Amino acid sequence: MPVSSSEFLYAQELVVSRSGVILAEREKYLAEARLAPLARLKNLSSVSELIAKA
């Protein structure tokens, strides 16, 4: 399931506050692709669930 705009906005804010890296909206697919393996590793059903637990 794709990440919603509000979830991505939260992830953007989290990443910039912790690392200073700014994720553009056009990089949403990249963030989803990079976070999907981490979500599976943590036995979560989706990237959205991972973001909700952050």
C-alpha cells in the first residue's frame, strides 16, 4: 500500500529534523522503496505502519 501524503510529510519532517536531509515530494517512491525492507524486518505490514510507529 502506498504511503499517503500526510504520512510522507511526517516522514519528511522526521528525516530533516534528524539528519538535515530534505526529501522532495518526487522522492516519495524512493523513500517507500528504502523503507519497505525495514518494515518487513520489523514484521510490520506496510511502510505506513512503520511511519506510524516512528
